[in-house]
Amino acid sequence: MAQSGTLHDAFLNELRDIYDGEKQLTKALPKMAKAATSAVLRDAFQSHLEETRGHVERVEQVLEGLGEKVRGKHCDGIEGIIDEASSTMGEDFDEATMDASLIAAGQRAEHYEIAAYGTLVAWARAMGHTEQAELLQETLDEEKAADEKLTSLAEGGINQDAADIAHPELKQQGATRKTQRGRSTSRSTASARR
């Protein structure tokens, strides 16, 4: 009877999967940066590209530290996310909508990686692979920071710019409400002074 695979075998499979995923992302991120119209978003993608190259090296260190051959196992998950991003880049969206869509695609990749690295860290710790867990935790922290950066860019105006283009009538209503709120605040301040 053949021996069943162990958690260590699953750990190696996951490492090889994310290794391939990171390598795929090193090819996709420059395309996403090029498609971005916001300079800040473009810079975020380019900056994360450098981090992603470091992630590839870290996974190599983890595999080598375990005495394993450095090789990948095709990552279907990241491939699917990249395919969706490529499809989005082929759409005829206005600039703000393209940027909002690129952020969404980037966050899909980040969330996939956060899930993968979170699992790898937990498994490494459970099996006593302390050094490997620390290396993987560094990458997990960087993936979370990249996700937060994309959220900040989206909430910092890119999503609103896209929404304003999609529904200009709501932008006008929002501006009117702000003006009215400003007037009522001024009146209440004036009343308080009397």
C-alpha cells in the first residue's frame, strides 16, 4: 500500500504553486502598470513588481532551506486572475474606470496571495519550520501592505472619479448637498454667536 502524502508534501505543493504564481505576476504587473492612467497607481504596480521579485527569491530561499529543489508547479489560480485582468485591459473603459478595474484585479491577486501565504506561515509554524515561517511572514506582511495601498488609492479618489463619470447627475447632487450643508453650518454658527 502506497504511503499517503503528509502536510509536508502539501506544504511543498503550496510553495511551488505560489512560486509559479509570483513568477507569473512578475510578467503581468508591468502590463498593469502600463495600462494604468493614474501615475500613483502606475507607481504602486511598479513598486509591487520589485517586491514580487523579492517574493520569488524568498520562496526559493524557503525551498532551499528545506533541502528541496527549486521548481514551480503551475498556479491555475493566479493564471485565472491574470487572464481576467488581461480581459479588463482590453475593455474600452474611460481612464478612471480602467484604473478602478485595475485596482480590483490587483486586489484579487493580493487576496489570493494573502490566503496562500497565510496558510504557508501557519503550516510552517505547525511543523517547526521557524526560519521558513519568518521568511513567509515577511512576504505575507508585504502582500497585506500592497492590498492596503490599493484600497487607499481606490478610496482616495479613483473609485469616486469613475463613479462621477458613470453618474454625473449624482456628482451634481452631491455637490449641491455639500453646499447646502455648508450654508446650514454657517447659519448655525452665526446663530450660536448671537
